[in-house]
Amino acid sequence: MGYKVKLNVFEGPFDLLVYLIEHAQMSIYDIEISEITSQYLSYMEEMKRLDVPLASEFLVLAAALIEIKSKMLLPRTAPGGEEAEFEDPRSELVEKLLEYKRFKLLAEMLRKQEESGLRTMEKPQEDLSVYTGEPDEYLKLDLRQFVAAFDLFLRKKKKEEEIRRHHIRTEKQKATAEARMADIREYFLEHVGEEADFKELVQKKEDRYDIALTFSSVLEMMKENRLDADQKYIYGDITVRATERLLEAGEEPGGGSTDDE
């Protein structure tokens, strides 16, 4: 059974593989490796036919699928003819697919939170005590006091407008994911061969927006194979290191087309 595939919708080999598995209505824990490998290779042949450049990671996963397929064909019996226990060759692939899906869901959640945050405006707390008191307080004022109160009201309105304009400017000046990925790349270019704790990459340690932006940027760069990260246990420190691809001259993080994509 064949699938019609849009060639420009897949962000990487695992994105394609998850698509094929889900549209074949297979369990990710019990992949029919022979069928999926055929579909994956057909997709690559179609890319070649349309003269679409293949990224190296697509070729690496193709080789891994073929290797798994060959291992699945090996006999499952011991030399004495008895049934033997063998590790499922698909286990490592399943683990990587599950991890990919978790990261993709998390990245989407962070993207939505970022969009929501960009639609939120804040302003400093104001002293409203001048407006509190008896309900009929202003009715007791003489003309001079009333004019002074009205002048105060106009100045407060002007201040509110200035605050609103300031936050509009601030909104436009907020760091974008592209800028943060460029900052991260510069960090590793200055510390070639070194690992970094995720906290070192966060510029504003107490700013939740900045922490979320840095985390989503690291995830995006991992997806593009520009960074690797390790976390030894849940809620533990995250260690980040650059890949060779990030250190290559001319590589710019944050999307955009390159020669091998």
C-alpha cells in the first residue's frame, strides 16, 4: 500500500518515520519494519527523482532501517533448535522515536506559551490611594481643588499612554528564537570543545520568558543536529554540547535552507 507524501513538510528523518508509522496505523511498539523501510526508501527515491537534495541524516536513518530489517530476518532459534531469547532489533529505534515525539510535543507547547506571552502586556503597579476615600470626596472640592484634581487625572492618563507605548516598543525588542540560537552558537564558538550547563545559556536567570525561550531554542538546535544534550535523571541538570555541524563555517542556526537540507 503506497502513500502520497508532501516532500516539503518533513523537518527531518524521524518526522517522516513517525508520519509513515501513524498513517499505516501501526503501534510504535510493534513496527512492521519491512513495510516501513520500503515506504521510507520509496520516499527517498521520490526525492531523488524530483532532484531534491537529501540531508545526510535521512541517509543515516535509511541505513539503520535496512540493518534492522536484516536482523529481523535472522532465525530466532538457538543452535540446538530450541527457542532462544533475542533482543528486539527495533528497541533502540522505538526509544528514539518516543523521545522525538516527546521533544516535539514539548517544543509545540513552548511555542504556544511564547505566542501567548507575546500577546500579554504588563505595567508597573501604581499608587491608587489618591483615588480612594469617600465616594463624594470630589463633590466637596472648591473650584481650585477641582481643577488640580482634573489636572492630576489628565497627567495620569498621559502617563498610562506613555507606559502603553513603552510596552509596545519593548514587545518589538524582545529577543526572538532566531537571535537566541545565534547567541548560543556564538557561545560554543568561543568555548570550542567544552560542554555547558543549560543554566549557563540563559541570559536572564530570573526571567521565565528568557528561560522558556532558551529551552525552546536548544530543542530547535537539537532537532537540527546542531546541539546534543544529556540529562542523567528527571529534573536533573541538562548538559549541552555543540555538534560538528554547528561549528562548520557558514552554518546559521534557526531554520532557513542550507545546501544539505
